[in-house]
Amino acid sequence: MAVEWLTMCGIQVPDEAGLSTYFDSIGHHRCTIVLFATGDVMCQQAVERKGLDKQDLSRTGRMALYGGAVFGPGATLWYKFLQKRIVLKSENATIAARVLVDQSVFASTNLFLFLSSMAYMEGTDPKEKLNSTYFNALQKNWMVWPAVQAINFKLVPLEHRVLVVNIVSLGWNCYLSYINSKKN
């Protein structure tokens, strides 16, 4: 659908580019967009207590954009990869291996992408943002997400795993929005 829309706008997208699947997957991640934006609104209103008249809508928009364009499609592909490629003889060993790979590869990469892309969209220095927040945020990530992912991989069908992560992410996205908005 997205590729057809781009074509109607005069933008030619070669089918073999794989963009059709990517852009169509964004449409399936409206929930991710809403929940990333909601996490930011929660941060600005409940944590920072800005008041609705001082809500930074561009900040909320950046969070929504990241959620819909990067996290939602990326997480969907990642969970399919884990499901297909990490299969051991024991179910519990499979879950432990998936959590280990998820937390060492996806979590660290996603946090890096989040902080650097936010800095870039805000017009600030990504290197400075990463130096000031990355390792502390990654440690906090490891306090929350291994248990969530163990439960997710054990009990939740593949097609619902991003949704479970999105729901838990309301609080996590509030935290990410907060650390991202703090001045260094």
C-alpha cells in the first residue's frame, strides 16, 4: 500500500528494493506509534509535570516516528529471526538463548539507534548523547527486559510479542523520553 502511495506521488520505488514490505509493515505498527507517543506524553505530563499547554509536540512526534519507522518493523523482524534461528533441544535453553541474544544484540543496538537518532533529529551531537546516557540506560534496560522477554518468549505467540513489548514499553518509553530530554 505504501509503495503504491509513493508511486502515486511520483516517487518510483523499485519492487526489488524490499521497501514495499518495510513500508507496509509500518502500517501494521500503528499501535507502536501510539504507544511510543503515549510514553512521551506520560513522561512530559506525569514525570516532568509540564502541563498540557507546554507539551512538546515535536518531541512526541519524534518518539512516534522512531516507534513506527524503526522499532515496530525492526522488532517484528527480530522476533521472527529469533523464532526461526535460535532453536535448541530444550525449550528452556531456547528461551535463555533468545533472551541472551536479544539483550546483547537487539537491546544494545536499539538503544544506540534510539539515542543517536533522537540527537540527530533534535540537532544535537549524537556522540555526546551516547556518552552521557547510553551505558546507564543499558544497565537499566538489563534490570527490566530480561525477565519481560523470558516471559514473552515462553508464553506469548510470535505474532503478539511486539504488542506485549509495546505494552510494557509504556513505562520504558517514558523512561527513554526522560533520559533523552535531560540536559547533559
